[in-house]
Amino acid sequence: MSDETQELGITESKEHSPGEWYAEVVQKAGLADYAPMGGFIVTRPRGYALWEGLQNHLDGWFKQTGVQNAYFPMLIPESYLEAEKDIVEGFDPEVAWVTHGGHEELEERLAVRPTSESIITPFMSQWIRSHRDLPMRLNQWCSVIRWEATDTKPFFRTKEFLWQEGHTAHRDREGAWDETMTRLDQYERLYEDVLAIDVLTGRKPDHDKFPGADTTTSVEALMPDGKSVQGGTSHYLGTGFAEAYDVTYADEDEEEQLAHTTSWGTSWRALGALIMSHSDDQGLVLPPAIAPEQVVIVPIWQEDTREEVLEYCEGLQSDLEATGLSVNLDDRDERNPGFKFNEWELKGIPLRIEVGPNEVDDEEVTMVHRPDGENVVADRADLVSAVEDALDTVHAKLFAASEERLEEGVREAHGRADILGTIGQHGGYVKTGWCGEESCETEIKDQIAAEIVAVPMEDDEEHETPVHDTCGVCGEESVTTAYFAKSY
Amino acid sequence: MSDETQELGITESKEHSPGEWYAEVVQKAGLADYAPMGGFIVTRPRGYALWEGLQNHLDGWFKQTGVQNAYFPMLIPESYLEAEKDIVEGFDPEVAWVTHGGHEELEERLAVRPTSESIITPFMSQWIRSHRDLPMRLNQWCSVIRWEATDTKPFFRTKEFLWQEGHTAHRDREGAWDETMTRLDQYERLYEDVLAIDVLTGRKPDHDKFPGADTTTSVEALMPDGKSVQGGTSHYLGTGFAEAYDVTYADEDEEEQLAHTTSWGTSWRALGALIMSHSDDQGLVLPPAIAPEQVVIVPIWQEDTREEVLEYCEGLQSDLEATGLSVNLDDRDERNPGFKFNEWELKGIPLRIEVGPNEVDDEEVTMVHRPDGENVVADRADLVSAVEDALDTVHAKLFAASEERLEEGVREAHGRADILGTIGQHGGYVKTGWCGEESCETEIKDQIAAEIVAVPMEDDEEHETPVHDTCGVCGEESVTTAYFAKSY
Ligand SMILES: [Zn+2]
Ligand SMILES: [Zn+2]
């Protein structure tokens, strides 16, 4: 069995070799494998279950707030992409092209969608006639391809990735801006309440907006290695796309008006952030809200106690499942309890219940929290509330650690040397005054590969005045606070 | 308003111009639109909601019976497709090829998946080591492309379509055959219990099996125009794929054994069958189990009764929604009741509740069944059970009509002239003795474009002996009964 134990366990260190550690956790926890073509992965059942968990939460919130799902073709004619020059300039170098159907060469080549504005917006234009058709809120869950030539990192950098893309049209700026914020808030809620990750919200500098957008907003999550993950983006597109694709409506006075549009998306990168945030050298750690199995029950028996222990465990399982929890009773005969503990720690089940003859005699259960191994004993009679409390505690522990990381991870700096030194030494976010010129970002980027990942929202009262009167890089007058960070 | 009414209503006749009628229902009920590239459609929210309904049912059944969802790359290297020559011979002429990524030509071209055996089976080979890893049951919900040059018919004939494909591996023939039948049964259940369509189940003649399969089974649904729809297929693949891709396992004695595999799939073609089966010259008709809205409440008010009628309607809605029903209260001021009746008939809501001042005074509700316009009055106090009964009745009416169509649609014939004449006159299925030679099918196919869509299962006791001693086409000894039909 030692061979198998070896093979099962994580051998890399999260602290000392985070890249190798991440790849090992993804593979050994059964989340994904590398596909034969560079840049592609195979999402295994335990990985796909995480995606389904994310979908269930987000899709429910979308539907509660007026979004309808739809499905548009995965292939988009080149001429459609070109209709919006801002977009094609953004995506052209990253497009995978279908040139042949069967044995025939196509007259016009087709892009595998890198994003679907260019096919969805023309249809919205057809479907919207009157103010009564607005707001129109469409979303699709699909996969997209962006042909970037970089090292594959499952869920973080892959040529094909799963995501959702929302596309909406509204009567005016206010409606579209509210929509942009509603989706950003839902992404924040996904990270905080489901993934147990604290996030920073803000907007992108103008030079880093989605091509054609008026405002690009995002949630940013700080990883343990000090880098930021852009965890979801919500774009207020203004009337630019509406103009390019003729999305107009007749208002109450039968006057033709341009619609204001938005788009917003989040991808399986959220799973990458999830894995990287909480997991450790024993393997995956999952918060209960997204864990496919929230509880594993491991019986500890001898030949003569097997029957009573197992019966007791089955009672626990059925009481817990009756409340809607997903519970795995690991009653395999061919594995000992130590092996099972390791396996389910590796696979990230948030709470383990251990049951031996003592628990049966004392009418108790022993619960072990995955993140820190804390042991809690509860009366059998209080099982359901004790487990619910324990799961809440596991979530709270994970979120608290993430919150603390983010709080400590934002540091003020001013002056080139201070900014570079602070990022170099600590990673995380450096908060500084900024003049608004891209060249000041470029200076930092060229030296330490950190960029401005967020500036405060325009209506953010807390950040009404910049943190410094002058730009942290060039010393000119600052117009806003900027958050510099290295990012994924 | 007459312009709008005109535009809203179905103008084609299901009986006299079924093709045009179908296209009109799909578009006017808001299910789908034609995409700019021939062969592709845009699935609109009301169409996509049907797909989500189908997914919810089927995915739940799959998970209850041990299936895990996964996701494999949409692009497959040409060499992978070629590894199984039987498959590539089957799909090569229909593959869409990605040849360029960004500005670079790829070294090896990549197929947009036409089906995923060739990428999934090699991974199953890696993941399966011991008999303890079996059965392994994987499924993915995705879109596939088959580059067929035919006229587009939404949900029936499209180059891209949504489907699910299941792929499983088992220790032996028995396990794999049980799996094949489990999925076929679930497809049958989908048609009967969700879509309210009666189906014929059977297997395909050897010359029409999935390439490489041992046995291909299917559910076949008879459309009102007399053509058969292959509504879902479940393949017992034997050990052929396991051999080609080296799917082996160590048995209890550590001996290496070949796995037996299956694959099974159903696509949005099921939605095409749904639309075509039940809908009429007023538009879409949906059974309650898949309708996104099961009930529409239409208030009928005058200025002075508006408030009391609306309040009564809101009470109905909240009582019904509390039981989990999806209810649309159409309280639009700008439309009159007649317009609303037409609109919701067009869109297929199974049950309409009409509420005027009389209903309020008498504490009653008037319910109208979508399929036949039958009116039923119930006491307000019995609302929930009355609505549930009405929905069950609507399902039963739809299924009974489909069942009757299928019963009447199977006719016995013997001899070329009899077979051709019967299909020519009535459509439907012609049941005849068959010698097992493809040439006898070809003779019929060449003359009337009907083929053998099903032969009875080998273990079908009812069909143990062929319906005729001799082949209905050539007169040689028959080995089985065959069902000839024209098909979609
Ligand atoms: Zn500056
Ligand atoms: Zn014959």
C-alpha cells in the first residue's frame, strides 16, 4: 500500500514551489488532466462538479434578476467579427479559425467564438423594437477559445475555457449602469459567499478596458503567492456597441433612441482561484457551499464492532441527507481509516465525521474540520445542528484567512523605488496616487511586471480623493488612487 | 393592432404545408432564429428554456444512476480521430476543421468534435486500472458540429447542435448491456413522461449501426406527417473501442481484461419532435413537464373591477407558485384579453386561467386546456388540486393522441408493391419480414426513401418469430421483423 499512498499524496510544497504544487493538486484531487494538445485540459468529474456548483449559484441569481439563458452559434463569420473593429483588433491574434467543412474549403472562414458580442448584438438589434422590449437580458453558458501561446495552467491559462457571458440592453445609462453593478455584486457574492474568497472591486484604467467599453469593472482576488486574479468582469458598454450594430428602440413618443448595453462574464478561472486560495500540502480544501460532498463519514471498526459502527454511520448519513446535505459514507472494506482520511483530505471534503465504537457507546460524533484539523465532539442528538455549525465555521475560517490576506496585502507606497520595492518584497497590491497616464503604468510593468489592476469606482466615496496628491510614479498631480499588482 | 395580430399569428397550415408551418411556429413562438451562416440557428430564451427543462430531467436521472458529468476539449487532433478508423470513416466528410490559431497555421489540424469517443476513450484508458474503477460512467453536455450540406430545419437539421454524450466502461458484456438498456429506458421515459410522445424502441440493422458498435438501439417517434424521428440512441460497443484505445483493467486475480464500453446520446432534435408532435395552427403546444411556464393567468377587467380582479389573480398566482408551479400573471394594461389569449396559445402555455368579476364574485376559476380549448370551472378553494389535475389531463391528452398515432401508424405489409403502397399512402411504419440483407432495404429506399428504422431487440419475446416467414422484399427466408419508415 505504500506505493499507492505515495502516489495519492501531494509531494510538492505550496510555499516553495507553488506552480508545481498547484498542478499536482489539480491532478491528484481528480479535477483535471492535460489534453494532448497544448493549452487544453480535460475536466474530470470532481472538477466539473465544482463548475456545476458555481453555475447553480450564479444561474439562480441571474434568473432571479431577470436574465434569460440563450444559445448562439459557436462559429462566427469573419465579417461579423470585423463589423466591430474595436473588437477584432482586440481578439484577431487569438482567434481559432475554421477554414474547411468536410472536404470543402469554406468561402468565408469562421471564428470559434472568443466572445459573442459580434453575433449576439446584431440579433438583439432585430429583437428590440420598442421600449417595452427593454431591458433585454441574455446570458449563455458556453466554451470559448482564445489562442494564446502560453504555458497551460488548468483553469487559469487554457486556450479553451468554460464561462458565461451576459449581454443586456437598456433604455438609458442609468439602467445599464445598474445592470453593470448588479452583475459585479453577484460576482462579489459568488467569491465571498460561495468560494469564501474576499475580493477587491474596482474599475480598470481606460487603456485596459474591454475594447469598445465605456467602463470595465472587475472583482480581483489576492492569491497566497501575492498575485491578483481578475475574477469576473462587468462592462458598461455605453452606446458604442448599440451604434455599431444598430440597437435602437422606439420610446414612449415613438422616437428612435439608441440603447445602452452591458456585457459581463466569469469563467472557470474562478475555480483556479478557489483551488489556489484555500488548498494546502495535504491537497484540496473546499468551502461547503461548493463542495460536491460536504461531509464524509469514516467508520473505524474491528471485526466485532463492524456491524454496530456501520449501522450508526448509516443513521448519521440518512439524518444529514434528509436536510439536503451531500454525505459520503466511506464503508470500503479494503481501505483502512488512515488511508481514507488522507484520500478525503486530498479531495477537499470540508468536514469529516469519525465514528468508532466509543462514539457509538457514548452517542457522540467526532467532527474534524478540513482546513485546520480541529476536532469537535458533539452529541448524536444534536447531529444536524452541530454539522451545520461546523460547516459554517469551516466557511468562516476560510473566508477569515482570505480576508486577512487581502487586508494585509494592500500597502501604500509612493515613488518608483517604494512601489517596486514593496511589490518585490511583499507582492499584493500597492496603492498609490496616479496621474492617469498609461506611461506611468508601463514604467512599473517593464521593471517588475506589475500593472494597475484596479482604480476606485467613480462613485466610491471612500476614495473620493486620491490616496496621494501626486502620482506615485511621475510626481505629477494625481487624479485617482491606483492599485498595482502582479496578476495571473 | 391588426398588423401586430397578423404578425403574431401562425399563417401556415400544419396539415397542408407542414414544413413552412414548422418554421413559422419555431420563429413566432420565439424558440429560434436562423443564424447568418447556413445550417446554424440562434436558440432564443423560450427555446433554450425547453433545452434546460430536458436537461434537468435527464441529468437528474443520469446522476441517480451513477453517471458523472465531465468536460472534454471541443477540438480533437486529426490523429486522434484517425486512431479509430471506423469512426473517421463515419465522420470524416462531416468534420469542421480548425487550421489556424491567430495568424499561425497549425501543425496538425483540429476537428471540432463531431462526437467525442476518440478523445474520451483514451482518457478512460488512463483512468481505469482495476476492476474497482468500474463501472466508469461519464457524460458531457456540449455542442457538436457535423458539416452536412442540407437545408436547415431548426432542431432537426443544423450543422451545430446541442446534445449529451455518455461514455461508459464495464467489466463484462452484461454490465455494458444493462447500461445500454438503462439509458434507452431513460430516453423512452423522457419522451413519454416529459415530452408526452409515445415511442417505438428497437435496434438498428447491422449495416446502420454506429461505426464500431456491436449493437445500436434507439427510440423512434412518429411525427404527424408520417415520418419517424430517431429520438435518442444507445450503443453497446462491445470490446472494439476498448481494444482500439486499450481500455483494460486488472480483475480480482490481477489478470488484465478488456473492458466493454457503451455510448449514448440525445440531442435537441428531441425539441424538434416535441414541437412537431403537439403543436397546431394556433402555435406551440407544450406538455406541462417541460413548459417553462405551466400556467398563465389572464385577468379580464373593466376600469371599476380592475383592482379586485387583479388582487384575486395575485392570490391565485401565489398559491400556485407555493406548490412549485411556474405561473405567469399577464397584467399588462396595454393588451386586451383576446390578444393575450392568442399570444399565450402561440407560445404554448399548457393551461390558461381566466379571471373576470364573475369568477371573483363566485369564488371560482375558469381553466382552459391549451391542446383542445376545453373549459373547466373549479372552486377557488380547490385551486391547487384542480390545477394539478388539469395539468395531468393536458399531459394525458397529448400522450393519448401520440399513442393513438403510433398505434395506427404501424401497418403490416408484404411484397414490394404492398410495402411501397402502404408507406406511400399512409406514411408511418411498415412492419414486414426481412431476410437481413441490406440490398432489400436499398430497393425500398431507392424507390420511396424509406429505410429500416428499427428491428426488434434480440431478447424481445413478443417479436421472437418474424411477422412473416419470408422477406417482404425478396421473398427469401426472413430472420427478423423490420420496421420501414421515412425518417428525419
Ligand atoms: Zn504619472
Ligand atoms: Zn430480402
